[in-house]
Amino acid sequence: MLNKLFTALESSYDEMVAIRRYLHQHPELSFQEYNTAKYIQSFYEKLQIEVKGNVGGNGVVAKIHGKKPGKTVALRADFDALPIQDEKDVPYKSLVPGVMHACGHDGHTATLLVLAKTLNDFKEELEGTYVFIHQHAEEYAPGGAISMIEDGCLEGVDVIFGTHLWASEPTGTIQYRTGPIMAAADRFEIDIQGKGGHGAQPHKTQDAIVIASQLVLNLQQIVSRRVNPIDSAVVTVGSFTAQNAFNIIADKAQLIGTVRTFNDDVRQFIEDEMDRIISGTCAMTGSSYHFSYERGYPAVVNHANETAFLAACAEQVAEVINIEETEPQMGGEDFAYYLQYVPGTFFFTGAKPTSSEIGYPHHHPKFDIDEKAMLIAAKTLGVAAVNVHRNEE
């Protein structure tokens, strides 16, 4: 069965590339992926595969029922793009100004569509049911996963697998990890209200820029001096805004940033410590503040049995030359929600472009992937989907 599956996927590789490049040229932002969702749904309808649109928003879910009884396995791909201008010089460059697939979601979608088409050709030989979850809005919290789950995309599902094409690692690499593999990703905003004035009379003001600058430094002490070094955490101020003329002392300043953690207790501790530090700093300077902390995706925590099973499946793919357990990544992913409901695992498929010694990182204007990685991802997911019926505790 696997040899036939691999041969069929190889025969459909050109179609996979064509789908990926079409999607790359026609990206849509999170929660606005109307045409992409229609494209995905139409793909399944033409194949007469059971499909449902508008799942939890713009999500699409397709199902293939094997002739033989067995488990229900779900495979997930996301399909939203980012608000980034595509700066690559390639024929499939984004045609939408200021929007591009800078994280590989176009490749994820092409991979899953062709894998579904291929599995459908063998449904008379398949066991169980195969659920193909095409998720919208992974890039922007609250994300599409939770709304799709609430709308029933995991009903009856026994196990779920997902992968991310990982442009930082060479093609032929599969990275897995038991337990936490990606971090909880939270967002915060701090608005400082001081007292502005003339730049020549600082003694009559409460300088919001100086206060905010103190906060940037004070917040760094949370990770360096308050969090146990054994626990990984990040507090990053990514935006500092205080616009005024050159001779005016600012009355307002705003800090925006992110917190990344793996442990829920550490997550709560950092939120509490931030509030305490902001309150103390502003009290010392006589200023006021507004602090908002928005919890994003939880940490992606892989299940042990399914992760070991996936690693074993990857060994059956000839193009996979390196299978390794990776360090946890501080990036966030709302695949985390699926794993809170059903057993499964999320892994990385190396996709570093061969034309670049370094490769551009995810979310970069020149981001690209080695498209051969899609075939590796399809084969690895395919092995897992077909063999999951024999994976017992």
C-alpha cells in the first residue's frame, strides 16, 4: 500500500507545486481568506469528496471513508497569509500588494490537498475515516483552530497530525519532540500617561519617554532575575511609540510586546510580575498607566505515543535523511488547541531552499521554501494516516 501511495504522490508532485504557486500568487490575510476557502472547497467537490465549508468561519473540512472499519485520523493544514510585501524575484510572486505567504501555509495547503486526492484514489483499500482540516487564521489570535473545534471539526476524531514546513532546516529533515514543542504566545500593551511640556523645562513634566524607557529595562529583570533559569521564557517589547516635536517632552508613550512561555504557572507569574513592575515604576514617577495582557495560543504539547509513532513513520520515507528530536521553539501555533482535545503530534519538515546558503526566516519579505519538502511532508503524513490503525498503546 505504501509503495503505491508514494508512487502516486510522486506522480502528483507537479500538481502540488502548481497549487502552491497559485496560492502564493493569491494570498489572503487571516479571517479574510474567502477566495482561498472557496478554492479548497471546490477542489474537493470536483473530486466528489465529502466537504463542508464555513466551519468555524472560513474553515473547510473534508472526509474520506475507507472501505474497511478503523480509526478516524485528522490531518491539518492552515491557509492564511501575512501583511508583508513579497520581495522575491520569482514567477509566482504575490500579486496582492502588501500581502504574501511568508510562512509556508500555501505549501501546507497544497500538500494536504494532493494527499487527500491520492488517498481518495485508494479508499477501497483504506481503513477508517480520514478528516482533512483546512484551517483559516492561524497567524492572528484568537486563530481559527478553536472556532473550528467548537464547530465540530474534531467530532469522532481519534488522533491528529500536523506539520510545518520549516525553512530553517535542510530538506530531508524531520524534527519531532515529545511534550512542549512550541510556546504559548501572548500579547501586551502598556500605555503611559505622564505630563508633557517644553523640552527646556523638564522639571515641570513627567516624561513619558523616560518612564517607558525605565519600564523596558525593568521588564527584562523578570526573565533574568525572577523566573527560574530552568524554565524558558521571553518578554519582548517590540514597539515603542511616543511621537512629538523635537522640543516637546512627551505626555504619552505606548509599549507593545509579546510573552512566550511553556509552563502555565510561569505564564501567570510573568503577567502578575509585569503588572507589579509597571505599577511600581509609574508610582515612583507620579504617572498613570493602562496595562492590557491578551493571552494568545497555549503551548503546543505533543503526546508521547503519537510522537514516537510519527518518528517511526518518517523512517519509511526514503527522502527523509535526518530524523531528530528538536529543541522547543518559542514561536506559537494554534495547533495547540487540537492537542488539548485529541491525542496527536505536530512536527517540522525541513524546507530550506537549496539556492540559499542561509535561507530567509519565516515572516521575511523574501521567504520561500524548497518545494520538494511538500512531497516529503505528504509522504510522512500519509504513512502516519494509513498506519495509525496499527498504532496501539
